[in-house]
Amino acid sequence: MTDKNNNQHRVVIIGGGFGGLYAAKELGNANIKLTLIDRRNFHLFQPLLYQVATGGLSPGDIASPLRAVLNKQKNTKVYKSEVIDIDTKSKEVVLRYRTIPYDTLIVASGSIHHYFGNEDWAVYAPGLKTIEDALEFRKRIFFAFECAEKIKDISEQKSWMTFVVIGGGPTGVELAGALGELANTTLTKDFRNIDTTKTKVILLEATDRILPTYPEKLSYDAQQSLEKLGVTVQTNSFVTKINENFVTFKTGDLSQNINAKTVLWAAGVRASRMGRVLNKRTKVEIDNIGRVIVEKDLTIKNHPEIFVIGDLANFSHQTGRPLPGVAPVAMQQGKYAAMLIKNRIKSKESKSFIYRDKGSLAVIGRNSAVASIGRFRFTGFFAWLIWLFIHIRYLIEYDNKVLVLTQWAWNYFTRKRGARLITGTDYLEILKKEEDEINSNLKSG
């Protein structure tokens, strides 16, 4: 089913993340017919997912319904659907139950977890990209403390109270810091049989320092802050095996095991399947993690009507290396693609895309962060304030800004994390199995 009776220029955006949503908002006043397609009905503020994972925020605090965000744009339709294919010859996006014609296509479908050929690790070490991932993290983290509370065997108890975070980029650093803060402040009075301050949080990073894309001094400061929270940082550490009971890693020629029941993955991502679809349909080149090699104007070779932006794009024209897969890159690329489309409609020329790096931020814990902004470097409380207000600023809806700011203020003064809920059936089933085993042992005894 297609609708080709409208003479307006038809723009279709695949993906409602930072790139897709910023492009859509920029095109809200354009004389076009705009369609945004996403598998979810909401935009997710991914930089704060780790706070949902550690009980600091609730999912609704960092998610904004796409229809609500775009409801004032009369030229815009939103479809909650999954894109199956792209027919570049007839210029149609193929959904499960219909097709959507386009004159210009923006592909902003993002990225997924990357286990570097060890996909079986996903069961034991989930990644953090979606709301469901964050809830899975939260379930595993708080379930671990519950298990430790009721287990008498000391070695088993220690295994439940050991958390391994794999990957020392911003997500891994922020997650490890939140876990350290959780164990050393938030939960200290909640349990009777365990001392949560004895929790081990271990951060494994394959390179020679955490936050490897940051200035070296900030990497050092971040490690110092993590260690103050009780986090053990292991650099030059390559993970070789993960299962339900331990993590094996190598440092040089030395192989070591960590007995840990809870392993969290923050080590890498790869492009969504749309990169392979475009490669198949247009013969465009993709890199080793599936990102599409784009031109200087973010279009793909021989297809100026197709833009690829955000985590899916490999834009190497500026520095010779791909731009990082972070929100500011996607935002600027979304705005640029929208601007170029409007200029084309008006027959105006556009300059090539240039990314304006406004800095890098990572929070480590209460009153502690690192910030690199232009020539300036900040650490500690001032960097933490910068991090806080920038994240509040870029939340999409006003009510999200108010909710998050209020929750952060409450958590700051009370040192509580109110969203510490264990949900889902998997762990309830485990608990039921454990209870059955206990009852069976009692009967046999």
C-alpha cells in the first residue's frame, strides 16, 4: 500500500533516537510530508540509562512519547513499526504490513551490543542500550544483594557481592561509579546479614586506561574517583570467557578468574542491521562493525537522496577517524540533514557537514565527574554540576526535566534511590527453585 498522490516532497526518517528526532523537529516547519518510523513509541535518553539500571531513576523519567514530542508538527506522521527492507529502486521503505514511499530517506537506526564474536556471552553479561536492558541490569544488581543476604556459604555470598563491569568507556565508568555509590552509601542500612560496603566492583578495560578517548589527565582523575568509591580498575585486561559463575581475563600473559554472579557489558557496540540492508541494496561500503561509509554531506555514494546519521554512520572526513557514537554527534547530524533537505527544496547550496565538538563529560558519583570542554579540563564538583545541567538541558520534554531534577535533588539529600524494584519472572522462578530445594533438603533431613 503506497500513497503517491501528494506532490509535496516526502521525507522518511528511520529511527527516533537523537539523530532521527532532531532531524524531525528541524523539519517541522518545512513544506514537506514527513514520516518518522521507530520500533518504539518513545524517544529514549540513553545517556541516563545507567541511572535506571542502578535505581536512581524510573524508565518514564528518561523516555518521551514520540507522538507527544511531535504532535504540533502538522506535516508529520509517526509509525510504530519495524523496517524490514529498503527498496532503493522504487524508493520505498518496507514495513511489515505496508510500504512508505520517499523522495529523501534519513536512516538513523542506531547501534546494538557487540561481543566481538562471542555472542553467547550476552546471556551472562547483558549490554545497556534499551529500557529493557536497564530493567534487566536493575533486576540482576538488586537480586544479587537479596541472594547474598540469605546465603550462609561465605564464598557463595562473596560471589553474589562481586560485580564486574566490562568496558571502561563513559558508560562503564558511570555504571561502576553508581554501583560503588550504591554499595557504600545507599544500601548500607538495608540488610542485616551482609555488609554492603564489602561489595567488590571491578571495572575491566582492554586499553591502558579508562576513558581512552578523553585527555590522559582526566582518565587518571576518573580512576582516582572510582577507587575512592571502592571500585577496582583493571586496565590492559582482555576478557576471554564469561559464564554464570566467573569471568576470565588476561593481563599480558597472565590469565585470571573473578568469581562473580553479576557481569555487566559496556565494552562495545556495532551498527544496526540497516547498514547491511543498505550495503545489499546500494553496494555502499560498510566498515567492520557495520557502519555505513558516508560522503561529506552524510549521504551515501551514488544515492544523494539517502542520508545515514548517528551511530550507523562512519563519517571520517573531518579527522580521518570515524566520529564517536555519542548523542551530540547524532544531534548535529540530524539538524544538518534537515537543513540540507530544506536547502535542496529551495535550490540552495549547502556546505559539507562539520562536527562541532562541544566537549566530553562523564560522572563518577556524588559530587564527582570529569569534563573536557575545548581547551578546558574540569574535575570534581564543578564538573559534576556541568554534567548535571547539560543532561537536564538536553532531556526532550519539560516534564522529564522537572521529574529528573526533582528525583536527583531527592536522591542527593537523602542518599536514597527510590526505584530499586526487582521485576520480571526469570528471577522469581530462580527464587522459587531455591525455595523448593530448601524444602526438599528439610524433608530429606
